[in-house]
Amino acid sequence: MKLKLLVLTSAALLLLTACDKQSDSPLGNDLDSRGNQPVHTLVIEPGANWSDTGIYGFGNTEGKTVLSVGRVGDTVVRSLIDFDLDEMPGAITAETLYRARVEYHYTRAYSVANWRSFSRGELEVSVHRLTSDWEAEYTTWLDRKEDDGWGAQGGEFADAQSAFLLDEIDNGIVETRTFDVTELMADWLDDPAAEFGLLLKAADETNADVIKEFYSDDLANSEMHPHLHIIYEGGDGEKYAWITEAEEDVTIARNLSDGGGNADYGSDELLPLSASFGTGGWLLFDFALDLLPENATINLAQLELYASFPGRSYDGSAAIHAFEEEFTDSTRQADLRKLDYEEVKLLQTLTAQTDGYLKLQIAPIFQDWNSNEKENHGLLIKIDDNGDYAEPITIYTGDTTDPDKQPRLTIKYTLPPEHWY
């Protein structure tokens, strides 16, 4: 599904007008039990004071205990590994190299690796020499370092120099496996300055429909980290081994349905809230709060989004961020991704449920905005653990034509005594 920019004009700002004899306030007269102050209610619905959109964000799996490779649906997954060669013996040269291989640990265990349905089957993996340096903390499908993009999205790498098969494995078994990198190692030895590690990807990303996982360098047990094994010939004609551990590794991903960074979007009534190995569907909202008094104390700000959950158990958290700069008029995903946002302001647990309204409590953000401590530039909502996998929750946007599934924002607030009616 192509993501769309939604500039919604279907309905106007709605003010609740419930009144009674105790108050002339057009906003209602509920009482705040802390001081019997009138509580006013403002409801914002899609229209001139509301806009929302969705993008596919990018991150990585840094800190995860597994590396992933392959494809599921429209999500393509690749992994990068680099090794520390600083202590490599000087006797290892392109001429003395006999064989090089990468050792990794492969398992299938619930909530650990290869346990999801899309890990069933076999996957041929191709091995490529990376041609640019990178930093695992910042590496994504788009970037190789902080604020420094790849020359080609998904990593800069040479043609495949070897391949290996990841097949089925019995549950609970941990196997030590290897794949050959002799040709790749010879290239590194010929030009040490061009050693940037290797990239693993599905040999046929177009038709692959499986994702496989093996342990990364973030596993507590370092013996199960990826290791580079080099066999070389000494001056005495004997063969010797040298082993080094992975210095850094990470998985990156892209959802092919994002349409590309320059894609232009129209409207769409459905958007995904998801996470998938570093990518995922993110939701962006912006609200005009002109009718909210500046001196109001926010008691409640509740964003209600009609959601359709995947048809199985679901457990995760939504991270809610405040943007630090305004939405632009551009409809390009690449521009929207560049917007700066604050660290996580609020977390809300998402648990399995039938279709219905998600009620996100966001009062602290609105209080910051209304007290002028921070400027209102809108909200970003995404799955908190973007590096994991979370099946999409389908969110109905303000462009839906079903009145029973329209989103809304409800704000309840009190005013200082001099403003009481």
C-alpha cells in the first residue's frame, strides 16, 4: 500500500456545547474534583485544524542479539558485519592466505531466532564486500554514519564473492556453521585501506519470502558472536590459524511499498503502525490549538484512533514523540523523515484486542505546548522497538468515510478562577 499525505478538510473544528443552568460556558460544566473547578472540553476532528500522514521510518537492529537476512512481504532485510583486524599477524598476506571463513551460530528457539512463521524454509545468502565505511550505531538503509548517507541505498558493496544456505533447523538446537570468505579476504589483504566489512543479503531478493537469523555480537555469550577464522601458511610450510571476533554488526531494512523518498502522495484512509527489523510504519499528526486558552491547565488530552489489529496475539508499546520543527508543505517522504523530533515523551502499551479505538494519553505534551514551554509542531507515533518485528496495526485516518471510525482528539482543561463563568 502506498502511503499518502493526508491534508484533511472533511470536517470543521467541533466544540462540545453541552450546557446547563449551572454554567453559561459553551464548553460544558463538568467539575474538577480537586477544586470543583469547571472542566471544559474541546474536541478536534479532521478538518482545517487537523492533518495526518504516514511514512516508513528507518532505523536498525543495533543492540539486538540476532542478525537477520532475507525478505518477508515488502520488507527486505540485510546484515553488515565488520571484524577487528588490527592485531592480525604480519605473516598473513595475500600470498600466505590459505583459507578464510566466517563462523556463526544458528538456532531456532521461541522469542530468540527463527521462530516466526516467515522463518520457515530455506534461504540462499550472498556475501558481498562493503566498499564504504559505516558505524553500526547510525547505519540504516539510507545512512552509513550519522548525517552521512550511503552512495546507494541499502549499502555500497561489490558483486557477490560467495554464497551459503540457511536451511531448516530443529527447535532448541544451536549449530556452529561457517561460510567462505577466502576471495573477499584476499581483496582486503591486497588493499587493507578498503576493508569495511561484509554485507549479507538474500541471493534473490526479488523472489525471496523467508527471513533467517543467527546470533550477533550483542549476545552476552561472546563465544557465539560471529568470528573470522583465517588459515595461512607460515614460512616453515606449516598451516596456522588466527581468529578474531566481530567488531560491529547490524541489520538494516527497507519496506518496498514506501514508494521511494521522492514519492508524491494523495490521500488514504488507512495507514500502518508497525515495526520490521529497523523500518516500520510511522504516523504523523498536527493540530491547530487556536481555540485552547493559553492559561488553561490540561487535565486530559486523548488521541483516539480506530485500529484494526492483526489476527493473532499482539504485545508492544507505542512511542509518542513531539516534533521540534514544523511539517513542511512537501509531500516527499524524504523531507518528512528529516524532521527532528524529541526523545520519547510518552510510552503506551498496546495489547491484543478486537478492532476498536486506541486511546493514547498525551496530556504532558499538550501542556508543554499550551504553556509555551515548547512550540506545537505536531506528534510522531511509532512502535517503540523499531528494531524488532511487529505486525502492522491498521489505523483509520481522518480521510476515512466511515463516521464510526473517524479519529478525534479530546482535550479537557480547567481555567484560573478569574476565568470561571
